[in-house]
Amino acid sequence: MSIYQKWFLACRPWSFSMTAVSVTIGSVWGGADAEFNWALYLITLVGVIFAHGSANLFNDFFDVRSGVDTGEVSTAQYRPHPLAEGSLRPRDVMAQALLFMAVATSAGIYLAATRGLMVLWISLAGAFALYFYTAPPFKYKYKALGEIAVFLMWGPLMVEGAYYVQAQALSREALLISIPPGILVALVLLANNIRDIRDDGKMGIKTLPIMTGSRRGILVYIGLVGLAYLSVVLMSLLGPLSPWSLMVLVSVPLFFKLLRQMMEGPPKDADARTAQLNTAFGVLLLISVIIEALLH
């Protein structure tokens, strides 16, 4: 495996699609209420994607250092984990994470200076959340707070933040439409934690599925997926979304397929399969928002 392949796997760029969907939904909605600015959108997207990349690296760094991630964990069984396998040095991973964070910070400073200090506060909240996810002294992922934090980051923070960059205002409507993508990204982590109950339990980690038990964890998983779909249906009928957003229902068969797999026993790649549902749902929602903006 080449060094480029190792860094590709460590950064997990396939997960950036979730970030792109949240940022683009907020940007398109803000552009519809103001005037869409491509340059501001691209700066926002690049900044948030680099922040996401740094979060992935920080997460792996602290998970490996604390002994949570090893070459034997479930994640490493279906995809290579260069840091846990020892093919990347911890100090190099930390240096790369800091470099990515520097790029994200530069974008945030520019946007705060040109669009308003609200961008700065949103960026600081995001930076705190992504770093202390597994970093001491908080390590809040290990205290059953991971799903809540991920929902807030990929939902309200990203969507509302991207909206603000375009419109220079906060929006109740943007906050509402941030709920479904936030839930779907949180579900990726929940699927991961359901699968890892045994490994996390051995490490004394508290996650939502450990606190509820595997069976109830799966029921929470099903309930949250249902809530994501229900919220879109209600917002399509009552506002602020249009009936175009009902196209997310096209992804329902993918959910039922995933549900059967989860009920039979969470697969090793439960998080990746949930991410596929997230992508399908998110892209369909984004397409509907773009159509609505063009017809606005």
C-alpha cells in the first residue's frame, strides 16, 4: 500500500459526502433568501470539509492512543486502519490533523471577517466539538454524548452556519430543515456503536447502545430513521419544504434492507451501510431543495 493510499484511508474522504450535503443544503436555502454566492459557498465547503478531515484524524489519533482502536476492532476488519496497524506514525497523523485544522481556521476567519462574527461563534463551537470528541479532558464520545454532538454539528451548526454565510442572518426555517440530515449522520455513529457494544464495553466506554442494550439501541435506531422521514413529510406538507422533498421516500427500500440486516445482527460495516442510506436520503433532499430554490 502506497503512502498516498494510507493517508486516503486515514482521512476517510468518502465520509465527506455527508458534510457536502449539509453545507450545500444550508447554502442553497440561504442563497434563495438572499443571492447565492458561489465563492462564499466554495470557501465554506472547503473549510468545513478540512475541519471534517481533521476530526477524522483527531478521532483516530486519540482512539488509538487510549487503546480503544486496535487492529482487532470491528472497523479494522472491513477497512484498513493505517494508524492502528502501525503503518502511519501517531505524530504524523497529529501533524496532518493540525494542518487540516489550520486550513479550516483560515476559511473560518475569512468568512467571519467578511460575513459577520456569528460565523466565528459557530466555527468555535464546531472546533470544540470535533477536537474534544475523543480528546481529553472531555472525551464526550465515551460518555454517551456522541450522537447528540454529531446531530448538532451536521445538522444545526453546518446548515444554519452555511445559511448565515449566504444570507448574513439566522433562519428558523434553516434550523428546521437541518433536523433530517443531522439525524441521519448521527445514525451512522449509532450504527457503529451498536456494532461495537462488546469492544466498547471491555474498554469501560459508555455509549448510547451500551446504556440501553443492543435491542433497545436498534429500536432507537429505527425510531430515529422514522423521525427523519416523518420530519421531511411534515415539512413538505406544512412548510418550509415543498412537496418536491417527498422524493426522499424513494430511499425507503434502502432503509428496509438495512433494517433487516440490523435486526439479524449488526454487520461489521453497519456504519458504512448506514452512511449509504444517509447519502441517498441527503442527496434526494438536496435535489428537492435546489429545485425549490430554482422555482422560488
